[in-house]
Amino acid sequence: MMRENAISDPQQEQRVFSMRVMLSVFILLGLTSIILFRYFDLQINRHLDYVTNSNKNRIHIRSVAPTRGLIFDRHGQLLADNRPAFTLNIIPERAKHTDQLIAQLDSLLSISDKDIARFEKRAKRSKGFAPVPLKYNLTEQERAILAVNSHLLTGTEVSAQLMRFYPQRELLTHTLGYVGRINDREIKNIDPESYRGTDFIGKIGLEKYYEEALLGKVGTEQVETDARGRVMRIISKKDPISGSHLTIHIDSQLQGVALDALKGERGALVAIDVKTGGILSMVSTPSYDPNLFTSGISQKQYDGLLNSPDRPLFNRALRGQYPPGSTVKPLFGLIGLQHKIFDIDYSIYDPGYFFMEGIKRPWRDHNADQGGHGHGVDLAEAIIESCDVFFYTTGIKAGIDLLSEQSALFGLGDITGIDLPGEKRGIMPSREWKKANRQQNWFDGDTINMSIGQGFMLTTPLQLAVMSARIASRGKAVVPKLLKSIDGEEIAPEFAPNPIEYDDKYWDYIHQSMVDVVHSNKGTGRGISKGLSYKLAGKTGTAQVISIHEKEKYDSSKIDKNKWDHALFVAFAPADNPQIALGLIVENGEHGSRTAAPIARKVIDSYLSNSYQESRHNDASKLTQYSPTPIEDD
Amino acid sequence: MYKYDFVRQLDTKGGDRRQNVLHIDFTLLIILLVLCMTGLFVLYSASEQSMYYVKRQATFMLTGFTGMLIVAQFPVRFWERFAGLFYGSALLALIAVLFFGVEAKGATRWLNLGFARFQPSELAKIAVPMMVSAYLSRRLIPPKLKHVGGALLIIGIPALLIIRQPDLGTSILVFTSGFFVLFLAGLRKRYLVGAFFGSLAAAPLLWLYVMRDYQKQRVLTLLSPEDDKFGAGWNIIQSTTAIGSGGLSGKGWTEGTQSQLNFLPESHTDFIIAVLAEEFGLLGVISLCTIYLLLVGYCMIIAIGAQSQFARLMAGSISLTFFIYMFVNMSMVSGLLPVVGVPLPLVSYGGSAIVTLFFGFGILMAISSEPKRIGSWR
């Protein structure tokens, strides 16, 4: 070491060092140039590309869901409302490891497998920056947990959205319907543009029928977000246009009375405003709370509803098809009179049985054991006492073609045209119908069965109500409608294209006969006449669920209740100036007179006692206005 | 040695010591102050406009300045004499990390001293060039092969220990700081060329046997960041976006959307240059580079004017290493080099790096304030 030091040369050391420093300076300048060139390239040459990227990072177009239109009853009672609900979303682009994040959230909130499965399905179609919902309807506590842990949960967001709420709960479920999350099938049939920002769609009932009007128009917002997806500010926005507010003819109070009257029964009732065809009440029991469906019903709850023997999900009023039984007698009588099959003076002898030529088996009347109604049964008596033999006799005379063709004018055998989806047509049989559906010719026996509303004939409770409304209005062929006004604009009543032009004297005769069903002391509906302050016209009906052999007597005590006869009733009131008409059925209610008629009385009583106060409340201008601005939450 | 002292004594006779009483080089001090102020200014914006980081960083800087002034009071000979001891302690500390290290973020780099955490690899950044300088200053120039080997051993042991932690960035800095001493000491061109091709040849071996998966990943990411947009590629995509969108004059202080909206990761530490580039544009980048080059240039002038071979090599190595900090950082953030954890000197937030850097500048001050031999240079 010493030796080496001894010959070291400071001059040379310094010279070499200086040379090397010079060399370094060149290298340094070269490297600096490389850096500056790189920055120049990024910042000048490719500046615009990166500006675009930077804006894409932070500026997002967000859809703002329109507020769904509200639904009110005729008195301005709110039937379908929107309330804020909170949803936990994941922004896939910002969450680096979605699985890990979900596991983390699961430990905080417990996320169901179903939620995760749905999330994953949705995440696949998502655009990355768009929030994908993971858990709906966060409770206040859950939101608090998320807020406290938000710094650990990069890529999550809690959003608030307005959710459908039905404050009247089970009152009007079948008619109003409900909204639910858009499912895979629906997503193929909707315009994705209109539903951007909306997860809900009307599933059944009015919500489905008026989906387009209720939905509104989607708005957009340009928002600046940070890397976590948190919205920092709104750059610009185009407000959504909220859906139309609907007012429907339904009278909630009346609806309540009807629902109450049918409580505990399986049945349906439809009440119509005779003059406009507006549906005043439409009940199907048992009902259920539609709010269960808006936020995703649990499988258990759904199975409970689906598998209940009472079939609560089934809208009997619109889709239940029952033999109308004797409730069609006034109609068939009226048709017979108008078409001169028989006249007002015509009467028959009723031994309790009806024999048709060439057929051994007789048709029994319901009072066959008492020897029938005896001599001199005319149409009025046949309606009042519900004499089958009279209608067997006149039915054969009138023939299937006339009955079929004319009944159609009263709304039987075809959809009524009510503004609800899924209406059933019922069956108003005809020769063609039997050929097409039974591959058989029409027999007179079929006519006989049909002439008392049995056999092939089926009607929905809605059709019965329409029929009685058209009888009540003396042939004004109102079409049943729920929608009364849209955004305050009244909807004009609608009438069927084919008018019913019958003679006044026949209308009078039939009306009087139906009044006597209730008001005369022989009428099958006399049980409800007590204390009536107005004239109520009605007709009872009993529809067989099983056929009873001609020698047997129907004895309910020997039969399962679910095979008991259905009880029906059609009515309108006041008879001199009809305002309300209704049709109703109580499944396995046995007798129209005992089970169904009292329900009709309650409903009509309630309606007539309140109806003159109506116009005072009929003000749709006091609708609650909701701001369309979405509620932001982090 | 004696001759050296003799010449020195001759040269200093008559006293050229006016400016050297406090051993402060005011030019260096002012450039450093300007750089630190710039750094704090950018840091404020980069840390979401919180004074928390700015205050802490200012404290580190104050500590660093104080440390620098203290170090400057020691004569250069002191460091030369105790280089071995210093190096030995650094090596021991690095070995201690192997056994008693504290783990954080998947790497074991720290020793817990009870009152503070201490990163021995920072010590190595000074100790290695110091030891190599001391070693080579006593050897003939240009270094003979065996001395080159000796120097490489001095460099290699700590560098390998640091790679093991793992801390590739620091390891590279330690290695280069040592290598610069060899280079400045006149390492023959054939060795340089050999080293160049040797490293080319070693690259595949490094890839296969030395580099860890995550390190390989970083290289792959550099080549195609779009492959893993939201994973490994995220940082580099966001930083280039920040830089590029800054344009010529930038979006304005605290107005950078990439950094302010948290798209840019590590915005107050390793990626702070992207904040500066976004908010002050290319002009900001050029200004910062100018300050850095002034600093490095001035340090090199100090090195050339140094009184001993040890001082020269040490000063030269510190200057060049400082430049490498800046170069590696600015390259990795702009996507020219794989992401290795090298901070932007005196601008990135972080106490250890700042204290180490000022330690180096303290030695430079000591060198610059040493009595000069008149006409010694040229």
C-alpha cells in the first residue's frame, strides 16, 4: 500500500478525474435530453391524447333516473309512491380485486350468495366505471358501518334511489300491480336508452299497462369523479322528465269496503261507474302486499304466496273464469224479449224438471223437490225466483246463435278492453266455438245448459260487472277503464263500437224484474232488502263446481268446501238512475243470495252514501312533487 | 502522502480561509434551498393540499440542513480515515436487518431502534462510495484488475444484501454510487466496455435467477402497461396520463385532475414528478431539471476543485448519484424504465432519503470549504 502510494501522482489523478468528469457531463446531458425528449413527447406531441384519457378518467356521463309517475285514486289518495332506498354498489373499475372486496363487505354486512350471483351477472355487462349494485335496501345501521369503513372499501359506493312504495299495501294489489327489477327476459324487450339509470319496470297491473307513461324520460349528468368513483362535482346536467301522474277511477274507500267484505273468502268483485265505465273498485281476495315484490321478495315468501291453496297471486277479477250461473238470466230474458222469442205475457208451467225431446235425462231445477214453480211462470217471476225451466224452454227457442251473438254486445266472451294486461276472454260458446275447441257439433242440450249460465259458458267477474253496467245504462256500451286522468288531463269515456239498441219497455221490464229480485218478498235477493234507502237491482247466481247426478240432491255437508258451488251476484243501483254496477263471485260461497248479495249491498251502500261528496275531493292538482335530482351519498 | 501534505501546507500558506470559517458553501446552500422550497410547493398540491405532509417534510429538511452543516464541520480526512469503520457499521446494520428487520409492505428494510425506525440501506448509500473512494484513492490509477475486483466486492456485498430485502431501487443506487467512484478513478475503457457487454450478457441470467416475479412484472408492465390496466399497469398509465395531459404549461397548481382526484398513485412520494408535470407542464419539468443540473454541475465543480483523490472521488460520486436519483425517478414515472422505488431527490416526501442526501451534501460542503492549493487545478 505504501509502495503504491509512494508513486501515486496527484497531477495525473486530477487529470484523469477531470477527464472523467467531462465525460460524465456529456453523459449527463445526454440522459437529461432523453428525459426531456420523453416529457416533450408526452406533453406536447401526445398532449391531446392524454387530455382525452385524463378526461375519460374523471368525467363520466351518468344517467339520472326519472321519477316514476305517481298513482292516485279518484279522491287524490296516493296509491303508488316513491321513497328513497339505499343500495350498496361496486364500481368494478375502481375495485382492484372485486372478490376480495366482496369478501370484506361480507364480513361487515353479510352478503347473500344470491346477491353475489346477481352482482357477478351484472358486472359482466357493466362498463367498468358504472356502479353495479351488490346489496339493496341498506338499513341505517348498514349504512353507518359502510361509512365508518369507507376508507378500506375503495370501489364501493352507496347510492340512494327512489323506490316504489305502495302505501295502501294489499288494498289494490291485483289492479295496481307492482314494479320489480328488470329481469333477463324483459331486458331484451326494452329500449336500453330509456331505462338507463332505472332498475325497475312495471311487472303486472296498471304499473305494467301504463309503464311507458309512468316511466318518464331519463336525464343525464356529466360528473367528475375521483379515482374511487366518488362524485366530486356535477359538470353539467340535463334533468330527467318525471313520469306522468295517473289518477284512476278507483275509490280507495270503496275498495276498502269491498276488500273487507270479501275478507276470508276467495273471491272477486268489480264495481263500475255506470255512466263512464270507470272501475270504482276491483278486488281479488286473498290479496297480498305488493311492497314485497319491489325490493326482491325472498324465495320463502314467494313460495308461500305461490303455493298457497288460496292462490293469492291470482287476479280473480280479471283472470278468474267462472260459469256465470243464474246471473245471466236477465240478459237472456232481455234478448228473448227484444228478439220476439217470447213476449211479456208469455208464461210456462214449471214442474221442477225440463224434458227435452229425445233425451231421457231431465234437467232439474233447483227447487225440483218442491215441485218447481208451478203454473204461470213468466219472465219476471223466472228472474225474481230464478226459475231454470223457464230459461231452458226459452233458451231452446232462442237458439245458440242469437244468444251468443247478442251476449257479445254485453261484453261476454271477449276481452272487455280494460286498461290492464292479461285479461281473460271467458267463453261465450257458439257453434263455431264448439267445433274449434271440442271438435263436436252443437247440441240443443248445450243450449239448455248455457241458458242458465252453465255448461261451456265462462265469465270473468269483470265481464259480469260490464254486463250489469250495460244493462243498467240501457245499452250504453261503456268500456271499463281504470285511468281517469293523466297529469290532470281527463280521459274521455270509451264505448264499444256496436251499440245496443233495445226497446225501452224491455229495459224497464228487466230493470223492474231485477229490482224485484231484491225488493219483492219472493226474490232470491230479498235477504239484503232490509233498510235499503234506494232501489237496488240485482240477480243472484250459483255456479256448480261439480255436476250432481239428476237423482242426487246437492248437499254441501257431504262435499269438500273447495267443491261447493260458487256464489255470484250482479247488481246496479239506484235502479231509477243507475250509478254503480257490479259483479262479484265468492268461490265455494254456495249461494249467491246468502254469500254474495250481502257483499254487494255493503259496497253499494258505501258508494251511494259517499258519492255525492265526491266532486269536492276530486282534485288532482295537489299531487306531491318530487325533485328529480338523485340523492348522492358516499 | 507526506508530499501531499507538504504541498497542501505550501498552498494554504497565506490563508485563503475567509469563506471557510463556518465551512458553508453559500452557493450550494442557496441552490438546495431553492430546490427544497420547490419541493414543498409541489408536495402541498400532491398531498391533497394537506399541510400535514408539508410540515413533516419541512421538518425533515430542517433536520437535513442541520445535519449537513454539522457534517460540513468535519474535515474530509476524518471521513477518509473512518470510511472503513463507517462502511463496516453499515454492513453490520444491513446484516442485522436480515435477522432483526422489521417488515412492512412485504419488504424487510428497517431496524427498530426503539425510538425510531432506521433504514441501514440509506447508510449504505453514503458508506459504499466513501469506502470505495477511500480504497481507490490509495491505489494507483487507473485501477488494476485486482483493485477493480476489490472495489466490486466492497460494492457488491451491501448491494446484494439490499436486493435481498428486497429493495431494487436502493440497491441500484448503492451499486451505481460505488461504480461511479470506479469510473471517476479512471476505470479503463476496456473494463467499461466489458461491463457494458457483461451486463447485457448477465441480463438473461438476472431474469432467470435473480429477479423476483414482481420485479419481472414491472419490466413487463413497462413494455405493455395496457395488459393489466387496473393492476400492475395502473400506476404507469395514470402517471403518463398525468404528465401528458399537463401539456406545455400545465393545469395550474392544485388543479391537476389526475393527482387531485387520486387517479395518480403515490402522488406525494415516488410519482410526485407527475404532479409537477401535470400542474406546471413541460415548462415546470424543464425548470426543475435546470435546478437539478445546476446543483449537479456545481457539485462537480466542487469535485474538480477537491484537494485529495478521496475527496474528488467522493464528491464526484455524490454528484453523479444525485443525478441518477433524478434520472431514474423521472424515467420510471414517465414509463422509460420499470418502476423501482427511487424517489425524486428533495421533492418526494420521505425522511430517510432527505437526511441521507443532506449527509452527502454535508460532505460536499466540507470538501468545498477545504483550504485550496493555489493553482492546483490545471
